[in-house]
Amino acid sequence: MKLLIAFSLLIVLIAFQEQISYVSLNNPASPGYYQDGDFVIGGLFSLRMTTGDTRSKLFDLDDGIYLPEYVYGYLTKHYQHMLAMVFAIEKINKDPNILFNMSLGFYLFNVDFIENKAIESSMALLSGESPPVPNYSCRPEKTDKLVAVIGGISTGISTQISRVLSLYNIPQISYAPFDHSLGTRVQLQSPYQFPMHTTALYHGIIQLLLYFTWVWVGMVVTDDMRGELFLRDITEEMNNHGLCVAFVGKVPEFSAQDRVTKKVFMERYTSTRVIVGFGDTYSLLRFVSSIIFHTNFGNVWITTSYWDFTILPFYQLISRALFSVGRLSFSVRMDQILGFEDFLRSVQPRKYPHDIFLQDVWSILFKCSYSYQHGVRILTQCEQNGTLSTQPLHVWDMNTLPPSYKIHAAVYAIAQALHEELSLRMEGDSFTKSVPQTHLPWKLHPFLQKGKLWRRTNQENIVNKDVLATVFDIFNSQSLQKGNEVQVQVGEFVFESHSVQHFSLNEKLITWPRNQKETPLSVCSQSCPLGFRKSPVEGKPSCCFDCLPCPDGEIANETDTDQCIKCPEDQYPNKQRNQCLPKITAFLSCEDPLGAVLVSVAISLSVVSAMILGLFIHYRDTPIVRANNRNLSYLLLVSLMLCFFCSLIFICQPTAVTCILRQMIFGVVFSVTISAILAKTFIVVVAFKVIKPGSTLQTWMVTRVSNAIVCCGSIIQVCICAVWLGTYPPFPDVDMQSEFGQIILWCNEGSTLAFYCVLGYLGFLSSLSLLIAFLARRLPDTFNEAKTITFSMLVFCSVWISFVPTYLSSKGKTMVAVEILSILASSSTLLGCIFLPKCYVILVRSGGHSRKKIFQ
């Protein structure tokens, strides 16, 4: 085992030797801050931003923009991380119930944000000297007491630290954001990590998006496994809630290789008003350059508490640009460390004279200067009673920062593991308080693995089961008059499970980006108003759509509806197509203009028929009236009068009685009328045969035959109607589709075959009359009605032939009107063509219609 460790260490040392030499020359390490104890905990922190190589550029943009050198420097807020570790160790050392009155010490280093420097400082922890001597323990009194190490601030730095410490199986607790890939980057012993409540976080973000109806959202994540996993989970959940990702920006970690053009930036970040940023300040630092140097569009950023711009040394330089955007951040609610704020108030250089990092921070915050006495650097010209609590928020924070909370918890976890390991040794009588044996750090692993504050990347059971709910506080970054930033709590999100969540927000406390008084909108397409439905756009997400009006008969009573709703049959949509209204019951009545006109015409024609009948009765003995059988003329006039009257039955509300009567009366009366015309035509032909010399036909035979024609023609139609009534008679029905917004009451013919049989039989009689009249048209015209009958029947047949297609293509009240017009038109044609010429002879030429005068 020892040979394996030695061989592995040799390989690592050879690989890192060149890097360590380079770092030692270009980034000389600080000597560190050491405090002795029975056990020592190492701490590797990042207090400064440096270029690492003054020849390299942090931002290499196409338009030649650089971050000047003076923006790099101390991150004074990060010094709180060190103080959290010092505070925890001091509390433990004062507690007699832990470590059996043995003390803890610490060995603290600043590794900046340089991975090579993290390797060097890790080696320094093992050798006891800075710069380190590989594979040598120069200060055994320091190195032999090392039990665990806390660090670093990012995945990259934690990985480099672990590559060194895992060779010696020394426990490492990382306070960086949790990263699943950290276990795969380290081949031996992976570091312990604190859990990151990613599931609760993206559920909280989605609840915030749903609250403000932000459906078109950009995503900016780190270009690593952390970002990939977060992007995968939140995208899937967003799709389940109808939210869409406008774009995905993956930002590489702190390096000088990425190139971001202004064109790409503007295309992406003007497409949406809301952007979700996942990562910490350092992994997304490259993206900050785009916010600084490019036009600001008033976007709203949704981030986590790990993305804190105020810690940057160039914060004052970018604060104006940052205040032009709105920011809502989620921060896991943590209890304040008891007594930590009072401890921060008491921190002064004279209290910790050997803390070289405190001297640097103090000189920056209080504008002190250095002087050297006997080779020792001391601060001069400083405020005597200075305190950290007087510093502005962008350089110092008296509240416990999330990394400080982790570091404090990590120290207590290590102390608890030590206590349990010592207790186990005491039970085995292998421990003497006065002369402690050399401690083996790897023995702490079983006890640390039982800890409930973190999770290991190679363990499947990574959920903290003791935590019943995760609570996030929602903060809004707001600017003060002096240009500083303050975090205002505007809401909270409590996550217990996927089905149990509680979200609350006070929108009135939120300050939106500059020049915006109302809540920003973030949509791909404007909301579809009432009466319109969404239509997907090919090749684009579901949040991008066109708005199409609802089709006829359908409505949309909600905005952004996918499908329109069809109105019930007894209702119809209004003009806006956002509401269904009850349809109005309608039928052809006398109150309608069309109905009133038809009634007037029918009554007028009936009166004319009655007047002609009266005229014929008055002049019944004249030859012109007696010609062609005056009784048939009387019958024809009466039947025409009934034809006009039967049309009135069609102009009323349909009932079971009226529906039967209108079709039956129409069929029978018209059959009587056509039969009478057929009989008159027959008489015209026979009359000339009677007056021929040698004719054997008698006048009384003519009268009997004509009466038989009328009776037979009518009886056949009566039989057809009787069959119709006995099988499938007409009945009242409703038509809800023909007229918009109306329910038409109409008579359904019942048996369509019977209806057209009635019309067909009338057509047969009409055709027969037309044929006979046509053949008799050339007979002597003194008493010849054949010409007028031929013309009248020709018009009559034309009316009813055109009636059929017109009737079939009509609906509702129009169908009834078509039938009434056909009845009136055909009846008035017969009345006018057959009787008006006779009335003219009777009234105008009253002296010229005697037989004697005619034959002269």
C-alpha cells in the first residue's frame, strides 16, 4: 500500500513540478496564517482576483475591449470565509465537552483563483513550508497535526486540491457549489461536498416564472456538468408547465480562450426580457463583461445567491451598468451563526497581529499604510477604533455569507469526527491525553461519511432525509442613492415535495429595471385575445404562435386558448366570438316584411278571382261564358281562389295541424285546378267534333266526360295524400343552422318521396293538359281556348320546374317563401292567361260575343 502511494505521488509530482515552478516564480505564494493546536485543519481560500499572467487578457472580444489591470484586486468580502473558520475553531477550543480539552489549530492559505496555486498551497500544507518542498516534511510539528482540509471555492480549484490530498487520504471538504463531476475528476479520494438544493431551486424559479407569466425565458449556465444537469432538469419541468427556452448560453469557466461577439450577444439577449442565470460569480465572470461593455436592454435576471457582483473589486466600475437590469435571486434560508456578528465587530489587527490577510483587508477598507519594524510589517495611520460593521455593503457584509456558513459547519463536522474517533480510541485504551499519538487523517473518513451536512459524489443516497423542507428567500437587488446595492426580501418559496410547494411574493416591494414602472413582459408571441385561438408556428417552440379567429359557430372565452369551443345548437357566437348567445326563434309570419307582402298578394289575387267569378255568374248566359262548359269555369275560378288562400297556411307558426293541412290542401286543390284545365282542354277538342256534320257524339256525353276527368284527377291525388298521411306525414321541425343566430321553425315534409309524388302527379296532369292544348291550338279560334291554355300551362310548368332546384337549395324561411311564390305565380298565371281575355271581351266588347254575330 505504501509503495502504491509513493509511486502515485511520484507521478503527480513529476506532472506538477513544472507548473509549481512556474507559479512560484510568477505568483509567489503567501506564507500563510498558522495557529498551533493539538490538531490542525488546513484552509485554502480565494481572496484575490489576479490575471495569473499579466500578458494574458481576461476578455478577448472582437471589438478590442479589455478589462484594465486595476479592476483586479482583493475580494474583501471573502475574508469572512477565513473568519468563519477562525470563529468556529475558537468556539470549539472553548467548549470542554468536545475533543477532551484538546485544541484545534489552523493553517490558512490564499490560493486566489489560480488552480496551480491551489496545488502549491496543498503541497505547502503537507511540507509545512511555502514554497513547498515536494515529498518532504520540513515542519513536522505542523504537518503531523494536519487532520483535514477545507477548500476550495470552485470545482476546478477543489479538483486540484483533491489530486494532492487524496494521495495521502487526507479528508477534504469543499465549500464550492455542488458538482456531480467532481467525483469523476479525482481518481482516488473525492472531496466531501455540501448539498445544493437544485430540485427545489428550479421548482422555485418555475413558480416565479408562472407568477409573472414569463413564458419566453433565456438560460445562461456554466459550461460544465453542473450547468448541463440543471439545464436538463429545469427545461423538462418548464416544458411540463408550458414555458419555453428562448436560448441557451453556456459560459466557460475563468479562462482566456472564449470569444463572445457583440452581434451574438445582441441577437440572444434582445429576444427575451427574462434570463435565468445558474452558476457562481466566478464561473460566470466572463459573462459579466458582456453586461458591462454591451448595451443594456433592461432584462430581468433570475439568479442564486452564489452570483454576487458586489464582491468583485471592480464593482464600483460596473454598478451603473448592473443597476440598469433587474435581478431576483434565490437564497437558501440559513440560520445566522450564533455570536458570529459580534465576533466580526470585534475583529481588529491588534487582536490578530499575525494574521497577514487581515492586514491586507484592513489596509484596503480603512486606507491604511504599511511600515516595517525589525522586518515585520505593521499597519500605520489607521483608525484606532475601526470596525468592520461600518463598511458599505459592496466591500463587507455583516450577515453570514453562504460559503461562511458551509465553512463553519465543516469545522464542526471535522471536530465531531475527531471527537468520535478519539472516543473510540479511548474505549480501546490506546489513547493518552497527556501524550497524544500521531493522528492518522484517513481514520476520520468513516465518521465524516456519517455526516448529514454533505453528500459524496460516489454515493447514491445523496438526499438529506432529515431536512423536511427547503426554504428559499427571494431577494430583489435595489440601488441606493449613493450607488450601493441592497438586497430586499420580496418573497419566499418552501419546497417539501413535487406536489407540496408554497410560493409567496410581495410584488409591490420589487424594483424593476430603470425606466420600467410595470412588470416586464417576456413572451415570444403576444397573447391571443378572446375570440382567437393559438396556431403553432412550424419550426418554433410552443410559446411562439399565430393568432387565428375562431371558425363559424365557435368561440374562445379565454386568452391563449389552443382550441375554440363550439356553441350548443340553441346558441350562437357573438361578433367578437367570445360568448355564446341564445338563438331567437323565427318563422315566416305576417309580421315579417316578406310574409306581409306575400299575404297581401295572396289576398289580392283571391279578391280578383272572386270578382271574375262574380262577373262570370252575372254574364252566365252569354256565349263566351257558356263556351267550354261554364260550370268548369266556375270550378276553376273557385279552385284558383282556394290556391291563393292555401298559401296563407304557410305563413304562420308551424304546428302539427298546419304542417299536414298546408301540403294536403296544396296537393288536392292544385290537382282539382289542373284537372279542370285538362277537362276544358278536352272540351275544346270535342266541341269541334260535335258541330261537324255527321258527328255521333252528343253534348251530354261531353259534360259527363269532363266531370269524370275532374273527379278522377282529384281522387288520385287524394289517394296519394292519404298514403302520405298514413306512412310518414309532415311534422313541425327546427332548423338551427340555416340562419345565423336564429332557430327556424319549419315543417318537415316527412316522406320526401310522397312530397315529390304529389308534385310529380301535378306535373303529369300539367304536361297532359299542355300536350292536348298544343294539339288543339290550330282549330278555329272563335271559341278556342287552346291557345290561352297552352300559354298558361307552358308558364305553369316552367314555374314548377324551376321550383324544384330552388326549393332544394333553400333553407329556413326562404324554403317556405319559395313554395308560396311558386303557388302564387303559377295560380296567377292560370288566372290571367285564361280568364283575363274573356273578361276583356265581356266588359269591353259586350256587343260582339253572340253566336249570331260571331258566325257572321
